[in-house]
Amino acid sequence: MNSANLKYLTIFCALLSFQANANVSTCFGTTSKGYLENGIKLPSKGNNFESYSTLGNLLGRTYVHSAVHTIIINAFQRLEDEHPDKVFKYAETGFEQGGPFRPHRTHQNGLSVDFMSPINNQKGISVHLPTNPMNKWGYNIEFDEDGKFEEYSIDFEALAAHIVALHKESKKLGYDLWRVIFDPKFQPKLFTTQHADYLRTHVQFSKKASWVRHDEHYHVDFEVPCK
């Protein structure tokens, strides 16, 4: 190989290496005090999922760690195969470079993700929870003790299936779920689903009530090594 070809090959390899590194995130610190390098933006929608807000996407509030991005997309694809009649919606995640993410106390290093609770309408059909400025993009919705809000009811089977899918896809990549925050009053309903045994064995739920109620959404912290 002559010197000219060697030069071009070196440049080409360097470009490939740069592109690969650009698509790999690095997290620092903790979910409540940390930051992120090379955050990856979640797609606004897919075959069975969508974002909580077009504005939120435009404002850069839907970035995650690259590993978390892969886990989330793979989990949605798994659910599309296993539960083709169900639809899902993700919510707030974090900024491209992490850091403070008001009004959340966490979501700082790319490993925290909110998902809107999957719901059924009065006909039992899986639909997206309405999220708009009037209800603070869904975060202001309150479900009653039976998991109902207006004509909607929480689909606990779909919610449990999603958590299981997230855990399985995390393990496939060598990671895990650190914890899931969901209203403690509703957690028993997850353990009446077909996924109860799996959840008991593999998933850690926060037992304490959070500073805000987690009924219209559930918060997932992923366990990925950070610096």
C-alpha cells in the first residue's frame, strides 16, 4: 500500500472511530447530582409508542444515555411482537448534557425516564393518555383509587409487561434496572398480573411515596456504570 492510500485509510478509520464515539454516551455522578456527555434523543414516535409532547422534544427534554436509548427502543419492539394491541407513551427524560432538570429532582445523568401509564378507554382498547398544556402534559392527571380517570383506566397488564420488557432488554446488554417509582397504592395491582412472579423476582420498586404522586406516570432508573 502506497503512502497516499495509507493516509486515506488512516483518515477513514479516524472518522469511523469519531462517529462511533459520538454515538456512545458517558454518564457522571448520580441521577440527582450528575451530568451526561453525548446524550441521545429518543424518537418522537414509533409503531407502538409516542412522545408526551412535541414541544418537549423541541426543547430538548427527551435525551437519554445511549445504552438507555437502545434498551427503550428494543423494549418497545419486544412489546410490539408480544402485545401488538398495546400502545405506550414516554415522557420526560433529561437534557442532552444532563444536569438540573426542573421540576424533577433527578433525571440528571441520562439514566432516568418517565413513562406515562398505559391506559384503556371505555371499550377496553389501548389508547394514549392525553397529554397537553392544559393538564401539564399529563403530569397533572390524577387517577382514583380504582385506577380510573374520566373515561380511562390504567392498563396494569400493559404497564407490568413494559417494565418486564425494560428489564429483559437491560439484562441483554449487561445492565439492569435500579428502581421503579410507581404509586405504592397501585403496586399491588401489578402483582395480580401475569407478570407478577417476574416482577417480584427481578424488579425493585420504591416502597415510599414520592414527593409527587406517581400514578399517571412511572419513573424508571436504569443501572448503567457512570464515572
